[in-house]
Amino acid sequence: MTTIAETFAKCRDDNRAALMPFITCGYPSMREFPSIMKCLSTSGADIIEVGFPHSDPLADGPVIQRASHLALERGFTVAKGFAAIASLRRSVSQSIVVMCYANIILRAGINSFVNRCASNNVSGLIVPDMIPEESSELRIACRKHGIDFIPLVTLTSPPERALSIASDASGFVYFVSVTGTTGARATMHSDLKQQVTNLRRHSKAPVAVGFGVSTPEMAGKIGAFSDGVIIGSAILQLIDSSGSKRNYSSVSKFLTEARMNLESQR
């Protein structure tokens, strides 16, 4: 398995941003999840972000909320999630980053949860509802187990705070490109390019942009000024619209086009 640092280094050598699709673990079912992961892996993904479902996903918009609720209804558990990721060790070579809410980690115990990440093919961890001031114990545990703890910076973060957060980042900085929850948007925020460019200029860690990326073309435009582009809701919508006989060709086409756009933007 390639590390996150190695992945971004290779993308820099290729003069492009990393393609980073998101999928909810256990959606549309635990049985189908490995097939979707393999589709992402073979369609141009550099890093794959896996969201652990939560009953109250505060940072997520309606598409990911729905996917989380369905995954929980259809039997997702943290244990099953880790087992599914571990089972993909031989077929998915990309780094896998888990995004989950703090309550899931605290319920399991910080050291126990991070140890399970390390033991089950997980390279990085994102906790969207844990502010830096409350994350010291988790960051220490991640460092101990070789897991990248990935912080979030938002459009409304004051510049000094954004730089402070980025200075302690491991793996990459997740730049939230919209105000509000996740979900595909038709346009980029007017300040996005300037803020990401400024942060990249001062951050030692790569800066990846997520939330709101709706088309392969938008992915390419964002990739022109960032180190990575994270795409979630748009992919889940394609999975949802594929019907009961899922072959995920629309997902593969979307990601292939996004990768082509990333390669042509610099």
C-alpha cells in the first residue's frame, strides 16, 4: 500500500493534483461496498476516502446523510467497516483515509480505534467535528501508530488560524470549499482559489479541496490551484441512480474524466 506522502509526491512529479473520491462505507450495502472500492481503485483514484456512517452526520448534506442512514439500516458496524477495508488490502493499492465523527472514536476508545485503523489498512483519519484544541490525545495516538491525522480548514477560518492548523498537519490539509454541509455545487466560491493558494504557499503539507465538487470539469479547475480534489456527493448520486443492477460504469466514467481534467490543467 502506498503512503499518503508517497502519493502526493508522485502527483507532484506528474504535475497534477491527486484525485480523491469519497464513498460511504456500507453503501449501498456491505456486500456491494468492495465492488465500489475496486471501481474507484481502477478508475484513476490516487487516495480513497471512506466515510464511517453516523446517525447524526452534522457536516454532511442530504446525499451523504441518506447514504449513511441506509448503510446503518443495512447492517453497517465499525467492526464490519474495518473488516471490509482490511479485505481489500490485496486488491486496492491506494491509501485509504477514514472520515468519521468523534463520537464513534470516543465510544471505542481513542487508542483502541486508532490501533484498529493501523491494523486494518487505514493510512489517515479525518474527524470533521473535532476542533484542534480537543484533538491532542487523538493526534498523539495517530502519531504513535503511524496514522496521518488530517485537519480541516474552512473558508471562514481566519488566516492565522488556518496557518496554525496547517503547521501541525500530517498527510494533508483538508480545505472545505463551501460554507455549510457537503453536497455538489454548481460553482466554486469566489474566494476559494486565493485562500487555497495562500495556504499552500505557507503549508508544508499538501492542501486538498473537498465539499461541493460536482463535475469532472470543476475537479480540473480546482486541481489547477490545489494538491488534491476530493469528490463525494457526486459519486454517491451516481451510485444511487444506477439502479438495482449496479455496474458502476457511470462512476468509472466520471472519475476517468476527472482524472483527465486534472492532468490537463497544469
